[in-house]
Amino acid sequence: MNAKDGGSENHSLGWGVIVISVSLMAIGLVAVATAGASIDRPLFSSPFWTSTFGRQLGFLIAGLVGLSFAVYFTEKWFESRLVQCWLPRALLFLAVLGLLLTFVPGISDPHRGAQRWIRIPVAGGISLQPSEAAKFALVGYLACILGGLMGRPRSFLYGFFPAMLATGLCVALVGKEDFGTAVLLGSVGGVMMLVAGCRLSHLSILGVLAVSGFVFLLWIEPYRMERLQAFGKIWEDQQGLGYQPLQSLVGIASGEWTGVGLGGSIQKHGYLPDSHTDFIFSIICEEMGVLGGGLVLLLFCALMWLGLRVVWLAKNPFERLLAFGVCAVIGFQAAMNVAVVTTVAPTKGISLPFISAGGSGTIMFCIAVGVLAGVAKRVGSTCMSNSSANEHSSGMVSSAERALLV
């Protein structure tokens, strides 16, 4: 395959990432519309943008704008030292600041007793979830420290230690209120350090600290230990800690192969809590059957395969590690959500990427996919440029040869 063919293939790779992601968003929008509509919550309420469906449609539009900008920015400006060295540091600083603000009274916006949101006094008040930004800010920072222009992953002081410190800080700030996201951040940080080439002796230190930290996070909130202990015996406490996972299984089983039809879910009528957010995969299986749920899983697998192709073809360590981190966040979070919904893992609040209702998560995942597609397009642009340069060189050589023959 020549360079020109390779460039065309890699441009197609970027478009493939976008098409699969938008397909998941479309399925998610339909699922949110059906799961969010019930007897007391009509699909089209007045005003439209206050309904669950209307809000999610607005978030998707904003996300697609962010995706388009991220593709353009990544493709045009990623060679800049400012982007590779200083932008990731600035974004991590802002993410950590946002996480700290969730503990400040008057700025924090508690929901159901959890302090995971901050309220911005704009247009009547907008709630943001800083942990969603922290996922990808951490990925960018680790790519900068371990794979950037001055990346030194084998060094303890200049590579591993700042990476471990940033991961630990994000895990600690998120973990007090959201154990599931803390596990996700720790897992992504650890696997990125491993892939970057950090020494195994350094990673063993990280492993000991991680286990100790997660045990501490379990201990400071008694309900987490109760969930963990009840996980293996949900059938013995069907009206207590086992209620939500059992209702999720009822929804999945009710759908059988082809589902009960869009809008026909019974579980969304108050039986399954968080049916349009964390447990939306159960509603998809109930209304669209095993075939619908299988299609969602197949699309995630295809996205991961294309993402890993981008990682393999990326032109430098920074882009390679950044693309890997984006894939890790999407893949790990999707796997964790499906594991919880199918009762393979204990219940914890973590959404299904691109599909669950929510503003901060939807927009951040869209931007992250835009970066991933932009990295793929940069590989294609490089191949095309190299092809043009080679053809120009060949033309010059041919001209020189003809002159010598004359």
C-alpha cells in the first residue's frame, strides 16, 4: 500500500470513529426519549427544553459542535508545543479547581445527597459535573507527562511521580462522593502508565497505594461496604439493597429477543430507579430486546477496535498515549456500566457513554471522540504530505537524469 492509499484509509478511520459515535448517540437519544416519558412525564412537555428529551437533544447538539471543533483543532494545531506541553496542564488545573468547588457551600449543587455538581449562575443556573471533565483532563496530562515532547516515563521524579500524584489527586477528590468514577480514574491512570513504559518497580508502588486508597474510600462511607456485602446475596434482600439490580434483571429478561417495542417498557414507570441514566441499558434491552442490546455492545466493540487502530498508527508518543487514554475511558466506563446493569458488578452510579441522559458527560465524550478522530485524520494528512514530497523528489530525480542523458 502506498502512502496516498494509507492517507485515504486513515481519513476513513477518522470518519468511522465519528459515524459509530454518532450512531450510539442516536440510539441513546431514542432510548432517553422512551425511558424519560411516562404517564406523569410526557415526551413533549411545555416548554420543550425542560423535558428530559428536549434537554438531551440540546446537550447532543452542543456535543456535536464540540466534536466538530475538536476534530479541526486536533488536526491543525497538535504539533504546537503549547498544545502538547501547557494546554493539558491548564485543563487539569481547571478540572481540579472544579472538583474542589463541589465542596464549597453556595457553589456546590447537591443532588440526592451527593455533592458531584457545581452551579454556574448563567441563564437561570447551569449545573456542571467536574468529574466528567476530570476524566479527559487527566488523560491529557498523563499523555503530556509520559509521552509529550519532554516525556520521560522511565524517570521516577520527572515521569512517574507527577503522573501518580495527578491520578491520586483526582481519585481522592472524586472518590469521596463517587466511588465508581474514582475506580475508573485510577484504572485509566494505571493502565496509561503501564502502556507508556513506566518501570514495573514504580508501578508496584502505585499498586500498593491504589489498593490502600480504595480500601479507605470504602471504609469512610458505610453504605459502600453494605453494597459490597449485599452484592453476592441480592435475592435475600429484594426490597432493600437488592431492589435496583433485580429490577434491572427483570427489565432485561422481559425484552427477550426482540423487545416489547419502543415506549412499551414497564420498568420505567417507577419500578427501576435511574432508568434514563445509569440503568438505561436495561430499558434498551427491555424495549429492543437482546438484539438491540447486542447492537449497542457491537457498536462499542467496533469503536474500541477503530480507536486502537488510531493508537497503532498515531504519529508520535503524545498522540498515541492520548488516543489510548480516550479509548480506555470509553471502554472501561461502558464495561463498568453494563457490568452493573447485568449484576456482574456491585451497584454504583456510572453512566453509559453517549447513551445515558446527562449534559456534562455527553458533551465531554463528544469532544473526546473529536480528538480521537482528529488524531486519525492527522495520520492521514501526514501520509498524503509524505506522498506528495516523494512524488516531487522523484520528479526532480527524473529531470536530473534526463539532463545527464542529454
